[in-house]
Amino acid sequence: WIYWDAGYGKFSDPLQGWTLNAKPLPALDTYVRHTVGARYMYSLLGPEGLKLMTPTVPFAEMFSPAIALIASYFGQNGVLYGTIAMMCFMHVGIAVTMRNTVLLSLVACTAWAFFLPASVGADLGLTQISPTSKSPEKKHSTRRHKFSGGVICLFVLGSLWFETLSSHCNQSMKHIWSTLLHNRWNVFIGAEEYVTWEIAPGRLADGSIVDIWSKTDDVSWEMPGTGAPCTSTARAGRWRSYPYLAELKGEDGEVLWNYLCEQWDEENGVNPDNPDKKLLRFNFFMLQADVKPNMGFSATRKRLIHSHDCLSRSNFDINANSEAAQLPFKVDAKLTKDEL
């Protein structure tokens, strides 16, 4: 189900990002620019190579699991090994060319290892097949296989019901089955049209300006990383979802943004004897650039997400363009006072 969901989503993409007719760029051309490994791959294959490789991904994801199951059932080990090798090679490629995908790729490769037949050691010349004799263990093994098969069938049927036939109420996360069956893998359906990253210039009590998001003394408006700007460039893990909570208002919003103030003060040892590093206020910006051919990006666009005064009890009654929200930063000359 996971691979079918991912592959069919790409195949049915209304923008045709995973076809030879993708416009303006094939999906792989937009994704394979995130790491040093991606740049080497881009230099080896070039735009035309990535264009030809792109349409193969949806079909590999949709049909490889079915081919592996059929080959395993009929004992076609050659076909089985080839399918497993191809899919593991794909996941290794994802890990090398995209940020924050190493763990996911390793887990996926581990899952494919379950398709390996019992004779894999002998097939690879690592062990020898020893003669087996009939014993009660064989009956127990058959029962375990039938039980495992039944559990898998129930899970597959439950996933199909949940995603295609269940009502909106049944999909609520309050139900235990929703947590188990909500398993969509259609994140990379379309080509990546733009990339985003965040910065948060803040003023300290001593008058200095720092980036509290990347925790650096310098505020840089340039695209970070090796052409792969994203939230995880500065903060990885769960921090990647932080900017998506920016719409919170009132008490929830105060808690969300005050946390950055408290975190900065705690990590920099702010106390009555050391008040100079105390964070007074900050602006949280989202920056965006369009993906262009030949590993290029458009000019950066800036958007002010939130202005926060760490000393104020309420930041949601203050207009973002008011004097209290202004930060007189010495930054990019193209940035106007109103943007700050």
C-alpha cells in the first residue's frame, strides 16, 4: 500500500511532474539538488539524464512490491533478488541526494530484507544448505506463516477501507484505528516549484543583532546549505514543523513564540548577573526562491511571519508595522524598513 500510494500519486500528478512532458522541470531535477551527492549525480547525468529517469520512479514504486511477492511465491529467486536490489538502490540514492532521509531509507531497505528467501546465504555462496528432516517444528512454522499472512491481510484490507471507504468521522485521530491505518506516502507527488527557509533576526540587550533561529551571531539572508534551503538547514527534527504553527494566535501564539525567547536566554546563560545577552525582540522571516533549470534559483523573496517582543505580555495586539515591531537591523540593502 505504501509504495502504491506513493507511486500512483506521482503517476496521477495533475501537473505531470513525473513524466517526460513535465513543465517547467521534471520532479527529479527539482529534488536532486539537496546535497553534495546530489550535485555529483546532477553533473554525471545532467538535465536530460534526470528527465529520462524521472518517469521510471512511479512505475518502480507501484509494481516492485507485487513483482517481489509473486517471485517469492513461485521461488523465482533471480527476479526477487533483482527487485530487492533495485529498490534498495533507489532508497540509497534518496539518502545520498536528499536531506534528512537517511534513517527513512535505511528502514525501507530493512523492510525489503524480509523478502529474502531462506536460501539467500547459499545463493550468495556464504553458507551451505544442510539436509532437513521432517519434524514438529515444520508444522509450527507453517502455522506461524499462516497467522502472519492473516495479520498482513487484515492490515491491508483495513488500510484500503480507511483510505477509500471510511467516513470523515472514522478518520478522526481520536480513534486508535486512525493512528494505525493513516499511512499516506504521497508527499513527493509533484515537482518542487520552490524552496523555503527561515531566519529570525533578534536584538539583544547589549544592542547586538543575532539570528536566534540558526543560533548564530551573524544574520545571513543568503540561501543556506548546498543549494538545499529548508527549515532543517538551521534546525532539524521536530523543529521543521515549527513555522507551520505560525498562524496560532492569542495564548497559544504567545506560548509558541515566547519559547524562542526563553530558549535563547537559557542557552546563553542570561541571569541578573549576565543581562547583556538577553533577547529583547525578534522578527521571524520566511524566505523563498523558485527552482530554476541547471541547479539555479530565482531571486529570494522575503515575508515577515511574526514580530515578537519578548518583554511584552501580549504580542498579538501590536501591528506588525508599528514602532514596537521595528528592528533597525543592518542587513541586506534591498530590505526596507517596512519589511522589518
